[in-house]
Amino acid sequence: MNRIKETFNRLYLKKQKALVVYLMVGYPDYETSLKAFNTVLENGADILEIGFPFSDPVADGPTIQIAHEVALNNGIKSHHVFEAVKTLRRDFPHIPFLLMTYYNPVFRIGQESFCCLAKESGLDGFIVPDLPPEECVPLKETMKNYGLSLILLASPTSTEKRLRLICEKTDDMVYFVSVTGTTGERKDLPFKELKDKVHHYRKICSKPVVVGFGVSTKAHVREISCFADGVVVGSSIVKLSSQKNMKKLADKVKELKEGTLKSGVLS
Amino acid sequence: MFPDRLGYFGDFGGRFVPETLMYALEELEKKYKEIGQNPNFQKQLRELLRTYAGRPTPLYFALNLTKYAGGAKIYLKREDLLHTGAHKINNTLGQVLLARQMGKRRIIAETGAGQHGVATATACALLGLKCVVYMGEEDANRQRLNLFRMELLGAEVRIVKSGSRTLKDAINEALRDWVTNVKTTHYVIGSVVGPHPFPMIVRDFQKVIGEETKDQILKVEGRLPDVLIACVGGGSNAIGLFYPFIEEKNVRLIGVEAAGLGLDTGKHAASLTGGYVGILHGMKSYFLQDDEGQIIPTHSVSAGLDYPGVGPEHAWLKETGRAEYISATDEEALEGFKLLAKTEGIIPALESAHAVIKAVEVARELGKGGIVVVNLSGRGDKDMSHVISLLET
């Protein structure tokens, strides 16, 4: 069984939901990003999303756009990303690592080479925000040969027909986008509507679903944990990592993790 | 028939966008087929193009330029005479009319040189829709006049300060807006780029250029031209001219990309000539990018060609060998700009000047007895202050 499935099973038995945390390799600099990855992993992240910098991140809001830009200005290349993953994998053998990357770098480097490097480094799969189910087959087939999972996204605008297609093509879980829009912190999220959407999804698809985009506080995490299998937090964590304050980052992750527990307290 | 069911022109095109936009694209494709092909819609659009935009545009025999070149006859398809000064209005009237019938009340657009932004703002003013235009900061600086024009027409211009601050980043920002406001908003893409069905829709609204050209040249010359030539940034004016001739295998199709300071300097915008296949802005096509798929900064004297990608139908025409793609440098474009002004009393847009200068070469190669048609896609008024500063330095 793969790490993603194992993680959801383990959390299910413990009556917990998954805390998925996103960070960008090379932001604010390579060393700090490694420290930040370690910090979030040591303090409660159940699944890690590893950002691969790209020149044109159309699905991202201002905070993560800056992270892409700075990482590229820092000279971050694919080999830095894979090196970072390798280093983290040594210390965290069981946590799923998902690479969050736009499609062009994968395509240009070559799907075969990219998947090979990804597998070697210890990645479990990719999330590719600009690759919808209709276009995912060539990459998915290559990934399958390397035992990598392709996680597809669903959105509030996905029709029932589209949800079926997404469910069929995605591996292990679905990343449900909370609102129409880009990544970034939001004060209010439409929980009622979101809950209905996720319930609707459950009738169609039995694969675990995590909810992301706009999620930044423990209260958000707690609300979403009532109906989803996990919660993704990105921009607010990226912002903290840029301040290079690991203590603050650790506290934030602990607090968010508490939001995924039924009792609200870590046992 | 291209594009195919999935929006591909051979191996190029497709639909590479966040899931949130997928339904909107499906919906747009469906509505376009219903409304766009409807005779009433067609009639309404034809009337607007005739009485408001100024179609048909003349096909002008450029005698002086022909004499100067000393070879084949050169004809100019005068899209520069259209309302707002370029071919862009063909597409914006079509798309804004379509959006209104789809019940969308808000329009967004990106712009490089500002021509598409002005044409979108114009169509929105005419048809009563709210309009937001994204423009890169660098482009806003080189095209101040168009910025004021858009505001005068009631559009809100949002200056984009991310990335390279040009057209590419304006498209990124427009896509971010669309993904956020997709329920109420239609995105009027300005060229034959983006996810399916945009390359098809924009082509369909621009193909009137080639259809008229065909009729007009047959009337005056009794035969089809030997060569069609047009500048290519995203490629909408070129596709508009080429499309009705694709099956006419004896007509050579030549696209002219922007070679900027020279192809070997790396400072250019010739994605078909110097780029690699990749995925950006929702489509699989040619892009200027590094070995790791990062999009690299482009350069062209003309903001309208300053884009690191190209429409998928052009990628397909190149791959199949049906069209040829060459390039003209900034310096050559400026020469074409001055040449057309002096010989014909027509000041072309810097974009179109790329095609003009190459048409002279092609006319010479072709020799007497040949016929070349150049798409004069826009007029140069917008470029005056930019050219003054270039000629002074």
C-alpha cells in the first residue's frame, strides 16, 4: 500500500483528519525552506505539499506568486527541489510528499525523466493545477509506471459529470478547491455551500477528499474537518516561513493540527 | 476539420486550465455553437462590422511600394482603416456580442499594445457591458495613449506589476480574475491563443479578413495571390488572413515573427522560430522557455508582438509545413514603418511593419508577374511617441 492510502487509514482509525501543508522550495531561501519543511513535519503535518517554482503560476494568489518569483530569483532548479525532497525523505520515511507543480516544467524536462527523478527522490505523487482530467492521461500513464500518484483537483464549478471523470482519473484522493479563485488567505469561507458540495461529491466518489484554497485558521480547519477528510493550508504557512521564525511556524502548525482532531486536543 | 473535438490542431491546442474554468469553457463552446452559428447573431454581427467598424476594408494595390521593391505586385489588406485602428475590433465585437447573449454582464481582457484593450473597451461601451482590462506596467508606459483611450471609453485599466510586466503577465492576471469571477464574467481573449475554444472562436471572428481578400483579389486580378504575409505575435491577424486559404495549396502563407534585437541575442519574441513545445495559458504550443520549462522574458519593439507564445493553429501550420515562419528585427520593422509612410502615405503599426518589410523581400524574390498580399493589421498612430524616442536615440 502507498503512503497516501496508509496515512488516510491511520488517521481514520485515530478519528483525525489530515493536515496537508504547502511550502515552496527555495523560499525565502533554500536553507530556510528546508528548515521550514522540517518544522511543519515535526509539528503535525500529515501530508506535505512541496511547491516547485514556476514563472507563470496562474492558479496562485499574491503570497504564493511571490514565493515562486523569489525562488526562481534564488536560482532554484529542478535538481534543488529533488535534493530537498531526498533530504526530507531520509528523516520522514512515512509521510506522503506531493509535488505541487505546473505542467510545463514536467513537460519540458520530459515526463519520463521527471517521473524518474521524482521517484528516486522519494516523492509519492504530483498535484498539477493546470492539468484537468481530459489532458492528464499521458502524464498519468508515465507516473503509473513509476508508482507515483496523480492527484486531481475538483472545484465548486465541477458538474456531476466532471466529478465522475475526476474521481475516475485521480489516484488516492481528490483536492477540492474551496472557492472559485486563486490560492490565498480568506477571512470568510462559504462553509455551508462547501459542505453541500462535499456531500454531493461523496455520493459520487469514495476516494478521500481534502479541501484547500483560502484556509488559514484553526477555526477554518475545524469547520472543514467536520465534513472533509483533510485540509490544505498554504499561503498563511508560506508567509510565516518567509519571516524565518521557526517557533512561530511550529506553533501555527500545532494549532492547525488541533483543528483536525475531534476532541480538539492532541493525545 | 480543426480543431478536433478536444480542441486540438494536430498535436497542439487543448485545454490546460484549472478545474474551476473547465465548466466555463465547456459552456462557452456550447453557447458559441448555439448562438454564434445562429443566423440572427451572424446578421447582427455583420451589420455592426459594416456600419460601425467599417467592413469590408479595401484591398489596396500599393503601386509605389511595388515599384520600390521592383518585383511582384504588393497589395495591402487595409485592416488599419477599421474603427479603433486595427483588426482587433472584428473579434471583440463578436465576443462581446456573444457574451451579452450568454447573459454575462462583465467583460475582462488583457492587452499588450493596447489595441485589443481599446477594441474591447469600445465594444463594451457600444453594447453596454462593464469592462476591466489588464495591462502590463511596461506596456502601459510605452502605450500611454491607448491607456487613456480605454479609460475614456469607460473601461477600468488594471496595471499588472508581476513577472515581466508585459502581455504574458496581463494574461496571467486576467486568468486569475476569470477563475475568481467565472460565474458573471466573460474573458475576451485578444488573439488565437488560450484554451479551447478560444483559438477557434477568435479565428472564426477574424477569418472575415481572408474571406474578403479572396473575393477582392479575384475581382481585380482574376486569380488568387501567390503569397499571403502577416505578422505573428499570438497570431490572430495572420490566422484571419490565412484561414480561408489553407486549402488553396498554391498560395504560400508566410508569418513574420518579431526577431527583436536579433534571434542570436536571445532578446526576441519569435516563439515558432526560436521556441520549444510547451504548455502555457491553457494551450499546448511553442513557447520561449529555458531547459526547465520556465518562460523567458521576450523583447520586441512592438508591444503587440512581445509575447513568448503563439496560437496552436500556427504551431500546427508550421509542423505540417503548410505555412512558413520567418522573422524581422526591430531595426527592420522600423525601416518598414518609415518606408510605408514615405512611399504610400500610410503609417503602419509597428507590428504590421514587420510584415511590410518582409513583403518587400518576398516580392523581389517572387519577381514580376507575382502577387503578394500583406495584412496591414493596424495603423501606427499609437506608436508615434515610442518611435520618436527610438529615432531620437
